[in-house]
Amino acid sequence: MIDRAIGMAGVAFTIIGIVVLTLFPKINRKLAWAGLSLGMLLLIAAGVVAFLPDSSAQSGPTFNGNCNNYGNYNFNCNTIITPQRAEFNSQLGDDLLSHMPSKMKKVRLITVGGDEDQRVGGDFQRFLEGRGYQVERMSFGMLVPPPNHPFSFNDTPDAYEVTIAPSAH
């Protein structure tokens, strides 16, 4: 692109230099020859730049793999940068159990997210069932509005509601 701009400037100065030499014979010849020389110099520079091999600075970013987002200037094609997914552990389970003293109430377990998020919900369900709670599970790919926290708890009169969305942050 820059080679074209330099070339156009070279053509312009060359034409101006030739026109000044022929149409205005009384004008200072050194000025006309300077314009002609500058124009030729710019044309030569444009030719050199045009034939230089492309480098990474001239050709833009290079991607390995599948990058199907041409035109939107998103250069993180195969890179997904997200916070770490929350994991279930027994300490977290014990903390939640401290809020659920009655095993007579059923636990309404809502899991939100993809397969890995559902796996975390399955871990929590097995933990509760192993402790003697009756679990009613509902799985969703997404909720609107999305959960604000990976684990949330609500004590309703008829059930404990636990929402697990490990990817929520």
C-alpha cells in the first residue's frame, strides 16, 4: 500500500518537473530539475518497496488453525480467555449443608451451563444424595438473566434451592 502512495507522489513530481521545464522556460531550471529528480527518486523507491519480500509487519497477523472471523478485526481466533470454571469440593458441600439443616425438605438443584458445568452439578447431586437428601434436578444450557455467582442458595418454605453455574463470574 505504501509503495503505491510513494509511486503516485513520484509520478506527480515527475510530471510537474517535466511540465515546468517545457511550459515555463523562464523559471529557474534548478527548481524544475529538483522536482524531476525527486519524482524519479520516489518512483525508484516505490519500485524497491513493491519488490521487497513480505514480512510479518507488512502482511498483518498470521493465524494457525481455523480462523473464520475475517473482517471483524478479532485477532484472538483460536484463543478463548475466560476465568477458571468453579469446581465442587467437599468443603463447599459442607458449607452448603450448614444452611440446610432439615433433610425432610427436598433440594431443588438447578445446574446451568455446558457439559463440564453439568458434570459439576452431578458431583454436587451425588454429594447431597450420599448425605440423605432428596434431590430434584433441573438442567439448563443457559438462564436469562444469567446467574451472577457459580453457586447460590435460597431457602424457600417447601425446598432448598441451589443453583450451580460453574462458568458464571
